[in-house]
Amino acid sequence: MKPRIMTTGLGLAAMIMAAMAGQDGLADARMTDQGGPVRAPETTFRQICTACHAERMAPDDMHARRTMAAPPMNLMSTLIRRKLGNDRQAFVDHVTGFTLAPTADRALAMPRAIRRFGLMPPIQEIDPTLTEADIEAVANWLYDHYDYEAERGALRDHERDHHRP
């Protein structure tokens, strides 16, 4: 009887440790195709992506911030969702593919954003340890993180007021 309790206790301890690791940003319980753990997406975003992308910024604030390295992610995410019909899988596929291999013909950013910021480098030039599964996890987190309707309204109002054809 004791070995069974011991095994159950070890299994429970392993599950708790895996859950805690995800909260600390080390990993979550999923595994990559390469056999390693998938990084916690929110932590990955905040440690890697925010080096260039502000997590959130009002559209009108972009004009005052001339030193930004890349568009704010709330606006970029909203624009991509809008251009892809707010389809989750299309969003995740695009963000994952573009982040791994950005090209001008695949860019969904507005032309003026590309002129201002250029294309991002492939993410593995920034962090070679990131896997496709890590990037896909971040893309899913981005999709869930922002209030699409609110962000879309702010972006639409900004475009109407500042970028008339």
C-alpha cells in the first residue's frame, strides 16, 4: 500500500511543479516537437517581443514616440486579426510563420508602418532557442490577450482621423 501512495504523491508533486513552472515562465506542461517544454507565452512575449514591440499603446501616442523599434503589439495584433477576418487559426498560422520568416510579401502591416519600422528580423536571430511551438503559444496568447472589439474601434477611429486616402 505504501508504494502506491508514494507513487501517487510523486505524480502529484510532478504535476504541481509543472504547473508552477508555467506560472514562473519556465515552461508549461506541453512539449515541443523537439521534446523540450513549451515556454510560458506571456513570459516569452514580455522577455523577447517587448524588446521591440510595446505591449499596449494608444494609436495617437505612436506619432509622439519616434524612437519606437516596432509597432505596438495591441495595434499590430488587431490589424492582423482584422485583415484575416478575426479567424484564430489564420491569425496563429500567420503570426507563427511571419515571426519565423518575415518577408515583405507576407507582411500584413500597413505600408507606412513597414516604411517606418522595416521588417522584423527572423525571431531566431533574436533568440535562437525559441521553437515554433513557443512562437505558436505566444500567437495564441496574443489572440486571447487583447480585446479585439475595443482595439479595433480605437484603430478605426485613428485611421479615420489621421489617415484619410
